[in-house]
Amino acid sequence: FYKRFILSNIKNFKNINIFKNRNFYTTNIFEKSNFFKQNKKLCFNYRKSIVLNYCKSDVKPKCWNCDIVNEDESIFCNSCDFIQPLESSVDYFELLDIEKKFDIDLPKLYKNFIKLQRKLHPDKFHMRTKEEKALSNELSTNINAGYKTLLNPYKRAKYLLKLKGIEIDEEREQFNDKEYLMMIFTIREEIEENEDNQNKLKEILENSKNETEMLITTISNAFKETTDKFNEEIVLLALKKYKFHQQIINELKEKIAVE
């Protein structure tokens, strides 16, 4: 495994002399090396992807009720029609049958969401077993969570980063662009000074919406890059800025009178 990892990522590493020693790939030696400590996260993410791809390609789940292999891995057994538990390796994109990328087909997302929810409607399970009712509730909860996540560009970008092994701790994340922070502060001051001026508030709202659209474009372009060129810092910075403007948009919508 470790040799495959090195060969797959060798162009990202500067010192390749250590890789010529066969003993270096022995687990107890490799995991004690400085190289492993410096690239631990990348290595673990690679190993995780190898395991998941193996599981998804070679191991077909069996129905918990009739013990027949569920060849197409659908949410209902093809043999006994019993609802199936959600595999831990299935992400929201797979669950809702959406291509795994940032620029998704929103009409298709909605269509697939409604289709799944109809299949899992409580009325269809009131005569079923307790096990099936519990599974339908769990699956319905996951489908709802997946739909809300993929529908929202901010949450969708965060989720894609998570699938890449990049977690965002919003409480600890810092934003050090003082110039941008000053701009946000100025916008908020402008809102306070024009609380009774509906036209001005609408103008600020449109400006913030335009800014979020530009940030979404930045995020979209970043995710279109190949794996070796993907720059997570661009996405993280754009997400921070997006969050500032989205908060302003939400506040302005409450302040602007409904016509």
C-alpha cells in the first residue's frame, strides 16, 4: 500500500532518494519516518479512498431480510422488496444520484429528492415491520440532510471539501484579510445609517447578492481543477467571504418591507 501511495504522489515530493530503500516501505519503519509525519493526512486519505473503492467495487451488500445479494445496491431489495440500510460509504451525491461536482444539476437534484421521498412516505410503511419503519426513518433523514446540503452552494462546497478529507472548523477558522473585514464593517454601517431608506437597502442587498455570485464562480472554478492543481485555500477563503455576505443578505431581507 505505502509503495502505491508514494508512486501515486511522487511528483509532489522533493526528496525521493529515501524511496529507493525497499525497507522504507515496511509499516513499522515508514510510520516512524519524518516523511510519514509530514504527509500523514494525505497518506491516510489515500488509504481511505483505496479501501472505500475496494469495498464499493468488489463487495455487494446482502439483504438483511432474505440474504440475497442486492446487485444494483438500491434502497429496496430486488428479491423481497424490503428496505435496505444505507451503506456507510455512500455519500449524499450517490444517495441522490447526482454527479459528484460543485456545479450540479439542481432540477435533477429536486426530481430525485421528491422521487425518493415518495418511496419512503410514512403511509407506505404503517403496515411494515419495526425494522423497516426504523430504516425508512433513518434513510428519509439522510435524504433530507443530503438535499439541504447539496442545494446550498456554501454547504455543498464544504461537503466536497470533507469528501477530499478537508474538515472546516468554523469556530477556530480565522479571517486575516483586514481590508476585506473593513469593507464588511463599512457595509454594516451603511445599513444602520439607511434603516428607513428601503431603496438604499435594496441596493445594498443587490450588491451583496452580486458579490456572492462572484464568489460562487470562484469556488466553482477551483473545484474544476484537476486533483494535482486543486487549491483548497482558494475555496476556503471564498467560503469565508461568502458567509459574511450571506449574513448581510439574510439581515437585509428581514429589514426590507414586503411589497
